Amino acid sequence: MSAPRLRVLVCDDELRILRGLKIVLRDAGFDVVATQGAKAALDGAALHVPDAAIIDLVLPDGDGVDVCRQLRGWSQMPIIVLSAVGDEDVKIAALDAGADDYVTKPFNPRELVARLNAVLRRAASKVDEPTIRVDGLEIDLAARRVQRDGQDVHLTPIEYNLLQILARNRGRLLTHRTLLSEVWGPQYADDTQALRTHIANLRRKLEPAGEPRYIRTDARVGYRFTA
């Protein structure tokens, strides 16, 4: 007996894009709840509770940021936002409101499906891991010990806190504000220079010779742990 198809809520005010998303997602094995506005998206999610949501940020009767915030108020479903190029501030606001990732328009359908599958896998595998092991890096959360390729890596408390937050949310884009609030506190949420400095120090210790291995930068938005 085959596994039930996962349900994805899709909200976009452009009918052409909505139709394309329905075809792409159905071909990828998902059931689709298609909506064209903020109210319709929230009503659709309440009537047919989805396993994930893909939300455009510009809607005719509201905005995607508010939809993300309201969905996150009662559900931990993965949320991907769609954004037109240049909407960095709105994109960041959506991530801070609870979105897990974003895809910029125009988008590659295969990339969108890959990102959707990635956030669904993360949601399904969320457990309290005593140790995180990825690509030669081992983070012992109980002992607060980090090793790379079997060798101890000595981190400052701030560097360790940044690493464990990123690793616990691996694959998810975390905004500057989210990381600053989590590590330093809400009163430091705008101190992006301090964050960049500590991320640079962390990378020097984890990624010798400057080879990108664990932490990816999303320009002007934030960071994600990609191993």
C-alpha cells in the first residue's frame, strides 16, 4: 500500500504561476490546495490542514508576511515564501515571522521541489539530538564539545552558541536578527557587524584554507548550516 500524498498549500495571486505550481507539485507527488489571496490561504489551511505551505509575499488582500505569522501561530508546518527580486526587507520579515526558506521569482521548478522536500525532511526528523555529526564535524551538545575530522576545535562561548543554533536548524536560513536575538538577546538584534565578525572567526576555525564547508551566507539576509 502506497504512502499517502503530502498536502501543500500554495498561495499566489498570479493565475499563471498558480497553475504552473499545481502542475509541478502534482507531478512531484503532492496534493495541492491552491489559493490566490491571504484570506483564501488561511481559510484553505484551516479546512484542509497542509503538511507544508508555499506563500507569495505580495497578495491582493494582504501580505505573505502576515500569512506566515498566522500559520506559524498554530502550526509548525514548513513554510517557503516566494519573493520577487529586490524585496529583501519583506523577505527578511517573512523569515522572522516563521518562514523556513525562500525562493526568488522567477524560480526553477526543480529547485522549488528540492527545497520543499528538504524542509519536509527536516520537519520529519526533528528530534533532540545529543550529538550532531555531519561531514567530519561532530558537535556534542551535552558536553559543548566540537571536533572536526577527529580533532578538537576550541570555540568561544559565542562561537559555540552560533554553531549549535545553526546546526540544530541545518538547511534552514536564519536571519541576522534571529541569530542576534538568540545568542546576544533582543536588544542586540540590529548589531549585524558583531555577528559577521563572529561568523568569520567561526569559519576560520571550522573551514581551514577558506574552503566553504559548513556555513553559507545569504547576502543581506542571514546564514544557514548546509553540511
